[in-house]
Amino acid sequence: MAGASPQDARNGGEASDLSLVARVRARDEGAMGALYDRYSSLVYAVALRVLGDTGAAEDVLQEIFLQLWKKPAAFDSARGSMGAWLSVIARNRAIDALRKRKPETDVEDVVLSVETNFAENADRGRALVKIREALSTMAAAQRTALEMAFFEGLTHSEIAQKTGEPLGTIKTRIRAALLSLRSAVGVG
């Protein structure tokens, strides 16, 4: 292999990343091609995974190897391997590309489909009035248990613990409150 170092010859003729970078610094296009062949699939895979778009991943791939050609001294072997360094750069560039993307649709172009069913809305309004009336006439203990269950999201056991009432009492109060509401609305 022309231009290969004695260490490269010991490694079976394959140039090390360090010697390839040194040759890229000397503007050796063959060395750049060898690095590209070795790492382009890795860089592309990282970019594609972040971006989910083949065209954008190809752009990131091209930018990274162009950067390596222009500034090969940016690679510092003391900080890690060439593959790891290129992977980190690919990930960061891909994230930057994601941030620069414009939303797929402009907010002003979004059309919301809203169907207004006035009869349904009126029925719902009447039901709410009946529910409010039923709640106002309900025993305070029933209303409190029901509100704790449905508006605070507490379980029957939690309500019993919080109020100091027996669990069976809480269950009975909630059931009675629900039956009262059901009859007020006229369901079942």
C-alpha cells in the first residue's frame, strides 16, 4: 500500500485512523476516501435514526465528511476513537437539523372540523342542570364522598381513610349518590 506506515503494514495493510487523518491533513484524497468507506455507514445510520429522513441524513453525512476534510485537526485521538467521535458529531448535527426544520404545516393552514349539534348541546345542558340540582339536594356526606371519588380521583379506601368512615359506609354513600344522579337525569 503506497503511503502506508510501518505500523499499517503490521496491521495487515489496513491504515489506522491516526495515519489516515495525518494523510488527510496532507490533503491525500485516498485517505479521505478510506475514512469515508470505513465510517460513512455509521454516520448515516446515526443521522437517519435521529432524523427519520433519508435525504436529511445524507445531508448530515456530507456535512460531516466535508468538515473532516476541511479541519482534520479537529479529531483528537486522546479523546476517543474516530468512530465514536463521528457518531457524536452525527447525532449533534442531526439534532441541529431537527431544530431547524419548519413545522410540516403552518398553524394558520390547519383547519379544525367542528360539528355543532345544537340538539345534543341542549340535551347536555339540561342534563347538567338536573345533575347540579340533584347534587344540591343530596346529603352532604354522600356529595362529599362522590366528589372525592370523581373529582379528586381517590379510591374508596382512600376516602374511608381520609374521612375516618368505614369502607362499607363510603361504598354505600357513593352508590346511593350515583343512583340519585341516575334517576335525576332519567337514565336507566
